[in-house]
Amino acid sequence: MLLVGAAGAAGLAYSQEARNRGPQNATPGTARQDRNSNSGEVHVLPVQGNISMLIGAGGNITVQAGDEGILLVDAGVATMSDKVLDAIRPLSKRPLAYIIDTDDREDHVGGNENVRKGGRPVLNGAGAGQFLGDGSRAASAYIIAFDTILQRMSAPTGQTASVPEDAWPNDTYAEPQKNLYFNGEGVSIFHQPATTDGNSMVFFRRSDVISTGDIFDPTEYPIIDVKSGGSIQGVIEGLNRLKLMAIPADHRNSQQGGTLIIPGHGRLCAYADLAVYQQMVTILRDRIQYMIKSGMTLEQVKAAKPTRDYDPIYGSTAGNWTTDMFVEAAYKSLSAPKKTQESHESN
């Protein structure tokens, strides 16, 4: 029997409405298949302003291209690096200058080492003065990430690093926000603990496009890495923040248009897609939290299937991220000591 609180009960009714009107719900199976398939090709989708989206390289890659060069958000998997470079070369006469890592998952950073060698940093503006003294990185693009991403990739505790040094971020930030001005527009990089403690999302201000990384992934339930500081509450805070940043073109017409959103995986989205996903994650958080407060164990919560009405859209029983894995991660993050949760929420 499915046990839900008041918010969960309301969610049962809403979820059917979400299926009926939510844009990403028209072809949910296709979205999930696109994530796991590898056609061997990288496709460029113009978005708006200076921004394009690369599809087929693992995770989605956001491209900003202009007279100063190219900026990427994420680099895809290593095996697709050559095709990523081939796809972006025609977009600007100048080389790749920046890669921004939204997290440290292989489908986002796997191509760092290969792709960054295909570029070089700008010689003025935000990049000035950041060359290493020996010039060893002067011929490669900068990799920007929140500092905990570098810590995990470089294994500072003395353990063997999981990735080569040339794939590590070499321009980290530890503040809530890092700003660049590139190709005639402001680029704001926001730290948002969500699926890990080091997620970043990127807002291209003039183009009015947001690149979310895996904070927003309409192809499946959030991939929450509890060991790396991720939590379902953090994901919800990130989605709430994205909703405040994004502006629909017409509030009277299904909230379509306006700010365009490039998610970590899946197709190009608008405000309405984000709103459907945010409400789904919030409802599931409320259901699982209610079950925890009712004294249910993890196995009892899994058996109750709190996600069952959303599983046809976002669920999976096989692969690297199953519905049970999501429920377990959500349960553990909501069961964490209150002090830990308060510390997380204060970031």
C-alpha cells in the first residue's frame, strides 16, 4: 500500500496532469533512450543568442561562440572528444578558451584532457595573468570548476588520482558565484550543492540561456551522490533557484518560450519543463520524508514504491541509476543528522 502525506496525496493528482501537459512527458521513453544510446555522432543545435547545444557526446555540452573564441560547459565523454572538437571549430575563427565543469561525473568531464588541448586561453580579460610560470598550460584552454571538484579529481589525500592531471580544473572558485565577460556577454557561474557538493550552473545573460548540468535532468530521477555531499534537498534548492532565474516569455500561454534551459541530459527545455520536474522531485521528497517520520525503514519505503506514478516517465529497473538507487539516496540524505543538513543548507 502506498503511504503518502498531504503533499504526497496532492502529488498523485498532479502527476497525471503533469503527464498530460508537461512538454517533456510527450516522449519520455525516447528521452531516456537518447541518454543511454551512442550513435557515434555529435550534433549541433543552435539555441539562441551566442549559444548552441552539442548532443551525442555523453552529457549535453553547452557552447558559447563568438569573436573572442569558444566557451564550453562540460566536455562529454573522452571517446567523443575528436568529434566534439570537429563540431565546435566552425562556430568561431578563434580557439576554445574555457571549459566549465558542472560536476565530476565521467559523462561531463571525461573529455577534459583531450578537448582542452584543442584550445588556448584568451590573452586578455578574465584569463590574463593565469598562465603558469613555466608556460606548460599556455597552449590549452582553462578548465573552471568549484574547488571540491578539483579535490576529488586530484586525490589530494595522497591516493592515486582517478583522472590525469591535464583533465583537472586549473581555475577553481570557492565563492558562491564566479563571473566572466566573454564574447560580448556576462557569464555567471553559480555554485549550487545538489547532486554533489560541487555542482555549478551557468547563466548566459545576454543570450538568456541557462546550462544546468545534472541539477536538472528531465530524462530520469536525480543522480544523487550522497558520499560526495549530494542530497535531494539540495537538488530541490537548485531547481527552485533555477525557477527564479528563468523567465517564461508569456505567463498566459503555457509558460513557453523566454529563458531556454540546457539540461544535463535530454532535449532543450523551457520554463514549463523545469516546473514539472521541480514539482515531481518536491512531491517525492515529501512522500519519502513522511515515511521516514512514520518510522519506516529503507526496505519498507522501497516496498511502498513512493515513485510508482512517476516511474513510467523517469524510472528504471536496470542500468547505472535505478529507481531503487534514487529512493535509497533520497532516504539517506533525508535521514542524515540535522546538523549536517543545516550545514548543507547554509551554503
